[in-house]
Amino acid sequence: MRHHSANTASGPAHTSSTGPALPAWDLTDLYPGAESSELEADFTAADAGSRKFEAAYAGKLEKISGHGLAKAIAEYEAIEEILGRIMSYGSLLFAGDSTDPKIGKFYQNASERVTAISSHLIFFTLELNRLEDAAIEAKLADPDLARWRPWLRDLRVFRSHQLADELEKLLHEKEVTGRSAWCRLFDETIAGMRVHIGTEELTVSAALNKLSDSDRAVREAAGKAIGKAFNDNLRLFSLVTNTLAKDKEIIDTWRHYPTPGSYRNRSNMVEDEVVDALVSAVRADYPRLSHRYYKMKAKWLGLDRLQHWDRNAPLPDDADRIIPWDEAKQRVLSAYGAFSPELAAVGKQFFDKPWIDAAPTPGKSGGAFAHPTVPSVHPYLLLNYHGRTRDVMTLAHELGHGVHQVLAGPQGYLQSGTPLTLAETASVFGEMLTFRALLDAETDPRRKQIMLASKVEDMLNTVVRQTAFYTFEQRLHDERRNGEVLPERIGEIWLGVQTESLGPVFEFTPEYSVYWSYIPHFVHSPFYVYAYAFGDCLVNALYSVFQDGHPGFQQKYLDMLKAGGVKRHKELLAPFGLNAADPAFWTRGLNIISGFIDELEATT
């Protein structure tokens, strides 16, 4: 068992059934330790720099020249990157073991210090947004400022939702005792929970993994045990959910956002109408996608009806052998390399260097993520690798994020990040490359059918399931505006959207009504989830263009990743002849999934 302390920057590799060792990350590229002089020096430098910055520029932006504003933005970026580095270190330590009270204390203290320091910087974006468009354009005539045009463009999206400076500062400073505190409570509760399945005492992540077991009795036991564990904590999770939904309503009302999802859409630089079109298209296609597939799956499993613990069940004859880590690495990198040697070369760094933490350990954050940290360092990947085929796909997915973040790094701290709708592009594309390589290499027709079915399930989990999650959030937040929503009612909303999305072949046992409570996106990033569906449909459309032999596709794709956040989806897709505002775009993406299901129907 790996143990993090507040001074620990890395952990040892772990021997397991997935090979001789699973990698552990080394966070010393960020800081030598939580009590290191380097970290304290950065706190001191950022504090002094933010105060000096405020004294130099507060109240003076209207009269500053374009050259002067370019210089100010560069100074602002440098301070923000120091703060980003500090918080990246804290959040990665916390993700490694959120049950360690020393790490929890360090993370909280760091958050509070960073919030206090950054309060001296708040004026900058607020004051910029008070400038008239004509004034900004006049300054942009200076070539030194022109490179910051995309950042200024995206900043001004929020101009009409901006509050008075004192209110903005108050909200900023209260964040550590508001939303952030509730998120921390959620994370620590999940990390500390144990699910009792027979004689085993498992983490939530390990218990959820049991829902993919080949033995239906094991899946059923896990499904009921997970439901019991979350039902035992239901009042707490309901309180967290209700509080954060109300908090969001208050902020949205003050900022004049028309719907609960509008802020997320603005952040994603995508119009409300485009998101509505996506969600409507997916929901309309539930019958020809998920309903049709799960009806086939029930037949393959020899069942009249499916329970929730059958959704991710492996198909008969699917041995889903344990895939050692080194083999997973080779499969993913070879798939990347067959598409683009440059893409594979960037990806290889993550394995050659200690940038990945893969072992499932107690206290560690569940699931998987790629943390970009800051451009002056490098991203880190967190996985919980159990050696299943799905874990290989997860590795391909997160490596795509990491490669994207490395390629976009030269755009700098303020302009390297992408909106969520585009952030999933490289990850889902990496999954598709890996899947196609595995499928093409397979010679057994039955195995090919199983692989195709597994890919369909992953796509349904990405497109249909995440759209259902989005619909759940819409209904929950709408209802919360009329008062607190009881846990039983939240469960009813959850079961309603699950029934709609998964289809009539499913029947749901009572404990499934609490399964909404373990989804971290509902807590950390409200209305994030549609970005997965957006990204999957976008990649499906992109991949079809690639399959059609679009000239220069690989270089155009790399250029798209390297653009980071400087271009929006319309500009990025134009070189491929695609437009997300066109309803046919979403149909093209959904047709890929439907086509896979057609292939499966033809083999049964």
C-alpha cells in the first residue's frame, strides 16, 4: 500500500496482477515537498508580485497603451502560472490520498493562501471587461497585444454577467468556505467509504469495478452493496447536492444567466442552441442506439430483462483476460504511432518519465484524469488500472488528454487550455485509434464481435449515459429552484432519466435510485457531462473524414491540438469541412454508433 504524507511527492511502483509494476508519479517536477523552501518561495513571490501588480495597474487600464497592456497581461500570466503550479501540486497530492489528514490540511491551507494572493489580481479582468469594445480594438492595433486577442475575446464573453468589483472579490474569497469546502467534503467522504461485498471490504472504485465481473451473482452482490453504502450516506450526499444547487442558483440569478446550464456553455465557448441541438439529437436517437443495443445484449446474456448491474456485464465467451501494463502501453503507443509518429513520441514521454500513477490504492481518487498542471512543467495522468480491456481504453483516453496538453503548452498558461467541448477531442480520438488497431489485429470472428460490442457500450456510456446525466442535472436544478429536493425525489428523477435512456429492457431494483450520488461531476463541475457526448460525436465525425482519406488530415489534426484555446470549434473544424452548428454534424456522429450496432445485428 502506498502512503502519502504531506511531505511526500511520489510513491513507489506497485507489483500487481497487471504486470511486474504499475507506475507511480513523481511530483517533484512541481515541488520537492509540501514543506519545501521552493514551494514557500513561490508563495512569497506570488504574494509580492500580485501586490506590486495591483499597485501598478489597478484603475489605469483605460489609459494604458496596447504595448503596455500586452506587458501587463504577460505579468498577470506569470503570477497566475505560479499559483496554478501550487494548486496543481496540492490537488495531485490530495488525489493520491484524500484520507490523509496532513494532505487535507495542506491542500486546504494552500487553497486559502492562493485565494488570498489572487484577490489582488481580480481587478484586472474586471477592469478589462469594463472597457468598451472600441477601446479594446484600438489597443489591439498594437502587434504586441495582438497575440492576446483570443484570451481577451473569451474573457469578454462573461462581460454582461460581471458583478461589481467588491461583490466579485467577496465571492472569490468565500469560495474556500463555500463550494470548495462542499467539494472537499464529498471527496473525503467517497474516499473514506468502504463497500462490504461478502467477506471483502472494498473502496468505492474497486466495488464499482465488480459491476463488470463475468459472474452475475458477483455483479448483483456488488450492485446491492454499493447501493447500501451510498444509501447509508444518502442524507449527506443529498445535503451536498441541494446546497450546491442552491448556491449555483443564487450566483446564476445575480449574474443573469438564463438557464442553469448557461454558465457552462459560456465557459465552453459554445452557444446554448448548439448544446440543445446535441442533447435533442441524442435523446431522439435513444431507440435506435441504446434501446436497440441493450435488447440485443439481454438476448446474448439469456435474460428477458436486464438489471442495472448487467449494463456493463461482459458478453458470453468474453474472457477479457488481464492485460499487463507493459502490453497496454505497447498497444496504445503503437496505435498512436501508426496514425502519427509525432503523436506517439509525445505520448511515450509519459511512460519513460514518472508522469503516470496507475495503481488502485486506498484513499486514491477513483476513476481517471489527466491534470495539465502548468505549461512550464508537464501533465500528470491518474488511473486505477485493473488490467481490463476497458482500462486499456481509459489509458488511451487519458494519454490523449496528456498529449493534447503538451502540444498546446506553447500557447502559454492563459491560452493553452481548451473549452470542455474540445478538451475531449484528443482523448476520444486516441481511444478510437487504439480500438481500430486492436480490432484490425484480431482474427477470431467471435472475438471481433465482442470487441465491437464493447466499443458500442463505451460509446453509449459516453454519448447516451452522459446525455442522460445532463438531463438529470437540468431537471434537478430546475426543481431545486422551487425548494429543497428530498433524497427520494432525487432518486425518482434519476430513475426517470435512466429508464428513458436505457430503454424498456431494463428494470431497476430500489437501490439503484441512489446511484446518482457517486457521480463526481455533479458536484465538481455542474453540466460538464454533455462535453463527453459533444466530444464523442465530434470525434466520430472527424474520424469519418479521416477514413474518407481527407488530404493532410494528420497535420491538420496536430495543428488543431497545438492551437489550444486560441480558436473556437467553428475555426478548428473548418479545415475538415465540418460545422457543429449544422444539425447534420450530430447525425453524422450518431450514425457511426448506429452503424456499429447494425454490424452487430448482422452477426446475430
